[in-house]
Amino acid sequence: EIAAGLVPLAFVKKYLDLQASLVMRALMKIPGFRNKLLADPNLAFKLGIEIGIGIITKCSAEYQKRKPNFRKELDFALANLLMALIADWMLVYLPAPTMVFNPLKARKAGLLASRFPFVRNLPKNAFQKVPSMMKPFTLTQRVGALGMNGAKLFAVGTFASFVGVACTNVLTEVRRRLDPEAPVLNKPQNVLNTSLLYGAYMGINSNTRYQILAGLEERYLGAIFQKPGNFALASGVLRVANTYLGSLMWVDTLRLVGMQPQKEKK
């Protein structure tokens, strides 16, 4: 395929550079991860930053919410943390660009793409650069990428929240049955309403923010901060700001729908 021109030499160079790292070599064995790493060698760093930020911010939020009973409710906090990290991973992974070695084979790949031809040529995010050997994306395709990722994140967010809320409710009920006289520290949440709201938030708000973030990193940060260290610092700052903004907007969303009413001012 290299001799036939189906795989540009630039792809081969990136592949060899990634293979030189033991960690990257292991990550490239994960299905679907290799082509994303070839398109964006900084993907592993971005995922690490996002997961690290998620652990710190989520643990901090759980501690502030549950103190002074944090140790007693550690199982609740861990359940919520796990679901949040799954969501954080998908928010970075889905809009990440993918390297296409053979466009002809890529068009035939995937059950969804085979049934819906429009899906075949969608970019991974609305602001993605056009990969080598592919035609420029149309405005319709870019809008379609926003909708496609939004639908996937709605499903991921709904499922993650459903599992997290359901686990919390089950743990609350188990504790109540084991010790009926103990004070109720957590009121049971409406699993369906909370899950659908979180799914909608991820599919609309988080999806839009992370697609814009992916576009900024690919189009501007990489060109402005060409040294790996400078890029890592700029990307980290941008992702911290994005995570903080997302936390604020999630609280505003909960208040808007009346699931977390504001405290009355005295």
C-alpha cells in the first residue's frame, strides 16, 4: 500500500515515531486507537490531562458536597467518579481526528456507514482539518459531525448517569434497611429524569464545547506552540478552563430545570 501511494510517507514516519515509545506502542494495540494517535500524537496526553482534571475536580466536588460524612459515603463518591471518568474519556476520544490510510476501505467500514452513506465521510469533529487524500468537508458534513457526536454522547451520558444514579439509590436503600434509625444522608434521585438530563447536557453543551476545543488545539495551538512542552501547557490550561466552565454550566442547568434550586438569600 505504501508503494501504491495509498499510505503517505508522513503516516509511516508518525507510525515509526510512535512505535519508538513503549507506552505509545501499547496504546496503538487498542482497536481504533492507532489511527487516532497517528492523526493526533498528543491524544494520549489530552486524555491523561482530561482524566486527571476529572479526578481532581470530581473528588473535590464530592468532598465539598458530602463532608463531614465523606468517609462514610466513599462508595457513593467512587461510583459517581467512575461514571464521570467514562464520560470524560468519550468527550475527548469521539471528536479526536482519525487518520485514514485507505479512503476506499474506510468507506466500506462500519455497519452504520454501510447503511447510511452520508455518515462515511463525516469528520470526527466539526472543525477538523481535512486529512490527506480526502476531499474537503462540506458545511453539511461538519454540521452532521456535530449531530452525530451529539447523539453518541447523549447515549453515553444517559447510560453513565443511569448506572451512577441507580447505584447511588441502591446503596442508599441498602443502608436504610441495614440501619433504619440512621439519618438519611442522600435522598433517592429520579433515575430516568436525571439520566436523560445528563445525556442531553453531554450531547448538546459538552459536545459543542469539546468540539470547539478539539478544533482550537488542532488548528491554532499546534501552530502557535510548536514545542511539545509549550503545547502541553497551553492545552492543559485550556482544558482546565473548559472543565471549570462545564461544571458551572451543569449547575446552572440543574437550577434551570429545578433539580437543584438556589438557596434563598437571608
